[in-house]
Amino acid sequence: MNRVLVSVSMFIVLQSVAAAQDRAPGTVFKDCADCPEMVVIPAGRFVMGTAPGEEEREELSVQYRNRSQPRHGVVVARFSAGKFEVTRGQYRAFAEATGRGSDGCFVWSRTGFEKDPAKDWRNPGYAQDDTHPVVCVSWDDAGAYARWLSQKTGRAYRLLTEAEWEYAARAGTTTARFWGDAADRHCGYANAADLTTQVQVPGASEWEIAGCDDRHAYTAPVGSYRANAFGLHDMLGNVWEWTQDCWNESYSGAPADGSAWNTGDCFLRVVRGGSWEDAPLGLRAAYRVGSPTVIRVYIRGFRVARTD
């Protein structure tokens, strides 16, 4: 009897694995009712890093240049990525199930970012509902959420590696942004600092903004803007996204197989994509910054990956 049960269980597992492997690139699926929607991303090769002249054209400050160099070819295996950034509602299910807490969140106070112990993912200091991307989450929080999803579904959830993130953000393009090089065309594609931000966000009149209206001063509900060619929304803008990789000042010695770079300054992790608070120059596929793993910020969230 036990042998029969084991055989049946193995058959079910093998059938599930086969079904996952049979999914065509672009297929959208969910592993549970409150799990993120996932998109199958095809295997492929791309050139990672900033194109010659891009940082100069974008007028990026000299101190931030050359972090996305040298350009290098990367081979990425098939995986699945969140169609959207993890929402507040999805994170709520995790936080309530696990008792995950918070000790405050960094918010902008006109003179700089300051930690406000009264702010957290439930109340980042601006209006959100459960369709908005979760913010005020640390790299540790994001990793804990992915592990919880893995335990809940029996699937291998995790954060995207930095190479996977850029590959997914580019979606086969070689321009600065998946819609092209033009920074001033972002309003139909991404949520960044714009005319609405300037009017509604205190102190934003002093910021560098886009001269268009993307309709949202703070975060937008996920999927409010056009998807890229892989079917992913908000890869640029809305909120910054944590990745798995340790921070390194350049790509010298970076992995070429799409895996996470697990050496370097691992107290800092790579953050990608830009946010509703950022000027368009920060919304580029190659733009990268590093941040301490324990920091929670009101412009930062994440999306998940799943190993197929």
C-alpha cells in the first residue's frame, strides 16, 4: 500500500514538473489564489550594461557613471518572473500568516531620507490600496516572502538575480528603455516623477521631473502602464526592486551565466528600476544602485522569480 502511495505521489510530482516545463514563453500562471501572477521568460543571451554614450546623453552625474561597465554577454536560463511587482495585498497575506513586523521606514523629509518609526508597508505616508506595490520592505523581508511562497506552494520562489532582472527589463531591446531611448516618453509606459508629482508631492517642485503627466503622484496600481515584450509591467518606475545580488562597483568579474553574484559587499544588495519619485534618467534598464539589506524605504519594493 505504501509503495502504491509513493508511486502515485511521484507520478503527480513528475506530471507537475512536466507541465511546468511544457509552458510556452509568455504563459501566465499562478500557483495559488493569493500568489503573484507569473510569466514564463524564455532562455536567451543579451548584452548587459550601459551602451556607449548613454550616461552622457542622460546627463548622469559623473559620480554615478561607469557602474554598469564593462558591458558583457550573459546567457540566461529559462525562468518565471512576476508579471507585476508584489502587491500590498499579497504581502499582507504573508505578514499576517507569519507575524512579520517592521521597525519603521525611510521617507523623504525635504532635506533627505529620514527613518520614521510610524511608517511601514501598511502606511508609507501616502495613500495606497492592496492593488499597489508593497513598499517599506527590506531585502530580508523580500527574501522571507519568497521563502514563504516556496513553502506554501512547493515551488522554488526567490528574488531575481541582477542579470535576470536586466534581461527581463530589456525584453529583447538594446535601447536605454524598453520603449526606446527617449526619457520624455515615459508617461505612457512607467510611473516616475512627473507633472502630477510636482503638484501633489510636498517639495517635488524642487525635483527634476518629466514634462508629461503619468496620472499618479505616488505609486500606481500594478499594471497601470504598458507591458514590455515579455509581458511584464512596471519593470521601470513605480517602485525600486530588490534583486538577489551583492553590490559591486562595476561588472568586472561578474557572472556570465545569469546567476546571482554572491561576492562583493553583501551587506548591500543591488536595487533596480527606479520609482515614482525618480527623474526619468533613473528609469533605465542598465541603471543600478546598492542599498543595505536591512533598510526599508517608501519607494522600494520587489518582484519574485520562480525557477522552472
